[in-house]
Amino acid sequence: MNEAKIIDPDTYIIRIDETAAMCGTTRKGLDNLRIKDPTFPKPVPLTNSKARNAPRGFIFGEVREWVERRKAMRE
């Protein structure tokens, strides 16, 4: 029997495309959010590389909280 895996939103890392989808934007739009909105979560490096295109992701829980704050602003 397969047991469901429990995902901790505070440690689960999602990639850039998943983050963009959660925010309802494109990769370019995500870059703009990161530049223009200081409250947007900071990316997490996935390797020790310092190269410009080094892989990075975002903490799922932080992105979810950011989206929730944006939703609350519309009220």
C-alpha cells in the first residue's frame, strides 16, 4: 500500500516555472516581480555555482504566503 507523502511547505523547493504558475505570470513576469516587489520571496540556490543561470528555486510556503497577502489586498 502506498502511503501519502507529507510535504513541508517551509522546506519544499519549487522551480521557477512552478513559482511563475502559482503567481499567474511568466518567467519574465516573475523576474519583474522580484525586481519591483521587495516583499517577493528570495530564490534559493540549488547548487554552489555562482553563474548567472545557476539553478534556483523558491520555498513553496513563502510563495504561498506572498500570494495570500496579494489576495488580501483586493479586499
